[in-house]
Amino acid sequence: MGGVARHTRESMLLCEAAGFANIFIETVGVGQSEVTVRSMVDSFLLLMLSGAGDELQGIKRGITELVDVVAVNKADGDNVRAAEKARAELQLALHYLIHANHTWTPRVLTCSARTGDGVHAVWQALLDHRQALTDSGALADQRGRQAGGWMRESLRHSLEEHFHADPRVQAAWPSIEADVLAGRSSPFRAATAVLAIYFRKD
């Protein structure tokens, strides 16, 4: 799957029901979508490139605190040495970070999608991570937290849909929003006014 959408979790359940044992959720860039993905997967794999500033970018933005396995791609040809250097630097950086799962030490590996070198080792690291979670009981705990998060997210979405579908809110929304955009009302005051309309008992 590419990206994180409203029904990504439901799509994962459908894939599992269809008999797929391994499901990949792919995101691009570094942002809130990565944090969301972390809350719905068993293992978090970060793909990086050497010599493109990705190593420092990942560390600065905190995504390395979420990862279980890091794969430095394009470790082939003249780029092998640079990829290995990036791997060593990332492994050192991860050593000083507090990982969410204390039963696993994140691994940093090099690979080449072009030649296939190292790809098997990356996959084996993911299998090892899954086994470590299972053996320690952390997988069941993680799945439980994810289910709780899914419930809260579903509740938020349902409440938001119900709120925006309310005829009174729909009627009042344009003028209240216009006041905010024009600076005649503060966002907090406007939100309070809309909620008062929503909860008003006619």
C-alpha cells in the first residue's frame, strides 16, 4: 500500500483475511504519516540513501527513534564505501537514542535494490525483530495498544462526521469561519460558538 489513508487499517485487515502474511505500508518523506504508520505496524523499516543528507535529516527529525530496521540502499558500484560509512554513522546515532521497544536493538544494514545484495539480510532482520517481539510478549502488548488507538481514531472520525453533518452547524459555519478569516473573531471563540450550536437542545 502507498501512503496512509483513513481506511488503511481496514485495508490491512482485508489483506490478512485474504491470506496475506506480510503487508507493507509505504510512505514518502518524513512527517506525521510516519508516526501514524508506527502506530499500526509490527515492524518499522526506514530506507535511506548515503551521500544525500538523509542520515542527518532522519536524525534531526526524530524518525530514527521510531525505526526497528534501517536499510541504506544503493550500496553498489562506486557507492559501496559511502553506503557503509552512512551505515556506521547511523548505527552509532541509534546507539544513543532511546528506542520504544527495550527488547530490541535497531539494526542498520546496507543493500542494493539494483543488484539484490543485502536484501535478504534486511528481510531477515525484520523476521528477527518479529520473533523478538513474539518471544518477549511485546507483540501482544503492541497490538493491544494499536487496537486502542484504532478505537479512539474511529471515534474521532465518527464524531467529526456527525458534527459536520449537523444542519445547524452547516448553516452557521460559513459566517463564523468568515469572521475568523477576517479577524473579527478568534479561532477559540469561533470554535466555542460552533460547539454551543452543536450541543444546543432545541
